[in-house]
Amino acid sequence: MQSIELLAPAKNLEIGVAAIQCGADAVYIGAERFGAREAAGNSLKDIGALADHAHQYWAKVYVTLNTLLRDDELPDAVRLVHALYRIGIDGLIIQDAGLLECALPPVPLIASTQMHNDTPEKVAFLENVGFKRAILARELSLDEIASIRKKTAMELEAFVHGALCVCYSGQCTMSYAIGGRSGNRGACAQPCRRPYTLADASGRILAENRYLLSLKDLNRSASLRGMIRAGITSFKIEGRLKDKAYVMNVVAHYRRALDEVLAADGLKRSASGKVRAGFVPNPDKTFNRGYTEYFLRGRTDDMASMRTPKSTGERIGQVASVRKNAFTLDACAPLHPGDGICFFDGGGILVGTRVDRVENDSVFPRSTKGMWPGAVVFRNLDAVFARTLRADKTERKIDVSFTLDETPDGFRLEAVDEDGNRTGAELECEKRTAEKGDAALATLRKQLARTGGTAFECTGLEIRLEKPRFIPVSTLNTLRRDVLAALASMRETNRPRPGGTEIVPNDTAYPEKKLTCRGNVLNRKAEAFYRRHGVVEIEPAAESGLDMRGRTLMTTRYCVLYELGRCPKGRALPAPCFLVDEDGRRFELKFDCKACKMEIILTK
């Protein structure tokens, strides 16, 4: 059976454990340095503790080391990789090809989406040079994913939920060019979430003070089967800066959706254990900007969140009337004290407030300023749902069946888990016939089924005794503890370990002969890597100090003109347009309608 992985983000140890408990088959987490999220670093001790917890369920822990590295940083990065390997991580997500020229331990390598893995030739190359997995570009369609699958046998990972970068991943230098903060170095200032004014070549305003580059969030929960059939083996949730409630909610939602597909199609999860969630997941109730499947099924309308880059949450209803301190809705889901709500005022500005109380049909917020009849109200914080998550005791348990037998000198308890691991424990003791057989049998069942405090749950119990026996509770508890400890040890011994191999340099040809600054070559090792693979012309990365004026800062499959309903649809190639930000900076937009792409260029 094909094994399918649900992969969750972990900002820290606590969130990583919560993700595993809610059903993640794997988590990805940043180390102390070089993890593409400056605000999401973790100690080796915490990563080791997360790995220990995950490995109980045969779940995996991947560490992100996916920034571009300077020459002086490479030795520290290599030392960190060795330390991570020693604590038992299951894979390393990297962007900088220079690491492949270093002496790395045999840890499985995962090609970050920052390497812009978008073609069959590129992914096949990555497999040939030693990567075990490639994280595919977010803008790929199902057909494009299927084309890549035909050219490679390696694991293919794809994003299914969370924030979207408008630029091809790893190819964005906009943040660095305008403020020195490099996304490829973990310090993106998110210029795509800022407002812009769009003007044509003559200066005519086409859109004013709108978030023209801000995309909605990804949500592909309705397309999991199609993605599996296209060749995806790991489904990735974005969000290493997201809080615990977000991760729990989204992971539980995808666990349910994915399990339905796996059961129907004869597939299996890549980790063990069944989840008993104490809440009903609903992605609308945690951070979201509205949803899009992006280009999974081709270009569609309404990919952007142009009115705001902030979370709006779930639509509640439309304002019917407004008083000084209260409002009513036409028809809605119920609101509760403590709920966070938001709406767009008459000027199109997002306004947020809190609900103080609700009386009959009237909602009393802290402020009604800017509210108007007809305004759509969204709830971006559900107080009841948030309390439920904070108090949640979701459990993940591995099925185990027990068999109790007699031995010549005592008793033997055998255990077999859902993965077929089988072990036993014996205890010598006096064998006494029970005076009350039914009561003794009930005690046996009750005590042996108590697996609380462990990762196991008793789902089957067979008692094969010659006659009803009285066995002290302490003896039963000892047998159960011993056999579960032995089973846990056996599971660790038998745990499937990713097949990391030593990287052996070869001369497989890279698909391109020339690399611009978007090739992201920042150190001499990376340059040596690409030259050995046939690249003859290499421009250093933008982060080397290049003057980016007049250069392309972004290439996107998303098109501002299409989103605004101004696509020429092949009638004529549109003239360049210009974006102007709040600080007066001008960016030229060029449109390649044949390839259906847009370039953003910093004007000179």
C-alpha cells in the first residue's frame, strides 16, 4: 500500500507535540539558525524531545536549514547538520546547493520549495544528485505535478494549506532590494502584503491603494485525491509562525479529510495511531484571508485578497441596522461575548472590534464606529472555539491487543500493536483459583485494559487461562507495564528509518547553462556545485550586494491585470504598468501573455 504523509509546521516543541497529537504524520521545525524564519528557532534539546515524542508513533521530524549561506557560515551550518543527525532527525530541508559540496552525515535531504522545483528536468536532477524528496512549487497544476511524477521516483511534497508567496518561491528579491531584508535569508519584510497603486504607462490610475500582490490563503482540502493521483506523497501545511490553536485546528481538519480518502482508495498513513479529537475542526475559525486552490486546476478568478492582507475569518452575516452601541444582523451564526469581529467601513478599510454582550438579536460591540447597514460582518476570533482548543485533551493512541496465558510458574502477557510488533512479558507468581470466577475475570479485563499515560490503547483482550484465577491487581499492573515498555522498545527498534545516503559527487547535467542572480549562488561551494554540473555562467545572488535597480525582483504566475478583470485575453500584449508603494517607490510590471507570467522590476 502506498504511504501518504500529513506534514505540519512547528514553531516550537509545544506546537510540534500538539501537531503530532492531532494527527500529523510528520512535522517540520527550525533549528537555532539558518531556518528561513528568524522568529522560529529551536534548541537541539527541544528538537530532540520532539523527535522522541514523534517517533513513538513512527512519525517524523524534519528540520529546516533552508536559507542561503555565506562562505563564513558554511562551517557552522555543517556542524549544526551533524548535531541534528546525532539527535535523530528524519530529514533536512535545504535551499543552498553549497551544502552538497560539504561533508554531511547521511541524513535524508529534502529540496526546499525555495529551490523553485517546478519542472520534471529540475526535479529529476535533484534526485540524481542525492535528494530524497522535492517540495514542489506552489503554483503547479495537477497536470504539471503528474508530468514531474513521470520523470522521478523520489518523494514529492506539496503545500495544501496556508499563506502563499505571490512570487515563485526562492526567486523573490523584493524585500532585500527595498530594505535589505532577504526572504532567502529568513528576514522577509513581506512587501507583497503592502498596499500599492497601479497605473498604466500614461499615468492613468487603474487601482488605488489596494493590496494588489496579497494572495488569499491556500486550501486544497477538497483536492487531496487528485493530488495523490498526480503523484504527491506528502501534504504540507504552511505556518511555522502560526500559533498552537491554528496548527491544532488545521491539522485535525486535514487528518479527517485525508483519512477519508485513504480509506476509500486503499492507501495508508505514514505513521501510527488514531486521533480522538476533543473538538470539531473548522479552518474558517482560525487565521485565514479567504481561500484559493491557486493554480492547481489552472488559472481561476479571485485569487487575491486585495482589500486587506489580514485575517478576516468566517463570514457571519450582513448588518441590518446600527444603533449607537449595538447592531443587528439579517441572518447569521450566533455571536458570543469575547468574539473578535471585523468589517469593511464605507471607505473600504477593515475595522475590527470585540463583542461585549449579546441580547436577543442585538450585538453590543466595544465600538460601532464605521459600521453601516449592509456591511458584511466576519468573525476572526471565535471565543467559544478558542476556549475549547485551550482546554482540549486530544489523544493519539496506538492500537494494541493483549493475550494472557498461563506458564508453568506464573503468567505471560503478550501484546501485538497495529503495526504487527509482537512481544511479551512473564511473571512468576503463585497461581490461585478464584472463588468468584466472574468477578476475577472482570478484574483481569479492567486492569489489563488500563493503558492511560502511555501511547497505547487496548482494543482487544484474550484471556486463555486453564481455570478462573485470582491474580493480584499489582501483578496485573506489573505485567501490563512490562509488556508495554517492551513493546515501546520494540517499536523504536523496528521504526522505519528514512534511508539517508552519503552524497557522492557526480557530473549530472543541470538543466540550465546560465544562472542569473535568481540562481541564489551566495558562496563558493554553491558555485563549485553548479560548475561541476555544467553551468558555465553564474551571477552571484542578490544578497551578495547587487544593485537591483532595473532588475526583475519577482516573477509570478499570478497576474494583477487578470485579477482586476483587465486581461487582454490574447488580443494584444499589454503595455507595461507600474506599481507605486506607500513610500513612492515605482515598480514596472511586464506581462508575458504567451507564458501567462508577470514580472515586477525595480525602476532605475
